[in-house]
Amino acid sequence: MRSRGRPLYARRPSVYYEKAGLLPRPGRTSGRRQYDVSVLELLAVLEHAKACGFTLTETRQLFGGFLNERPISERWRNLAQDKIAELDALAGRVAATRGLLERIQRCRCLDLRQCGRAILKSHNNLPA
């Protein structure tokens, strides 16, 4: 279903999360969705997970299909630990890329071949 050029779920997070299987389907009255108040609590958790950078797949692990026996605090800790490791790895890649970009700002090469030789020399792949 589309409205004003956008899919309905783009305007209403509850519909998106229903389609993703993270929220229970609501009852209907006169064709309109009737959510239980507890859905607000679930939406709060979903939005918090999104703010923490968790993917939809990771959020599904958090929700565990509403049947997970482990306490939510344990699931948060496990997901957070993995996400922190992911962020640390990303920070390392960002720092390395920044270093490369800072080096390239000092480039004084006149053509591609000269630049290629300089890169090879800096990587010790070309005899001096």
C-alpha cells in the first residue's frame, strides 16, 4: 500500500516492524489497526535498538521471536559486546584510511606512473 508516493510502512514504523515480524499483528476495528498499549513499550525497545545501530537481524535476536527464555538484559549485553567489537574494528579501518588520505594530501607526483612507483616504494615492493 502506498500513500503520497511512499510505502505505508515508511510513514508508520509499527507497520514496518509488523512486516519484519517484530511486532504482533494488531486487532482491527472498522478496518483500522487497534494496538494494545504494550506495543508502545516494544516500539521503545525497537527505536532504542535502532539508535544503538543494531540491524534488523540483530534486533530479531534481541526479541527472540517473543519466545526467548534468556533475560533481555543478557541479550542486550551479548549484542552490545558484538556491536562494540564491530565498532572497534570500524574505528581501526577509519584510522587507517585517514592515515592514507593524509599521506596522499602530500602527493607531489606529476603522473600516474610516478605515483605508482612512489606507492610501491612506500610499500617496499620496488627496489630503490
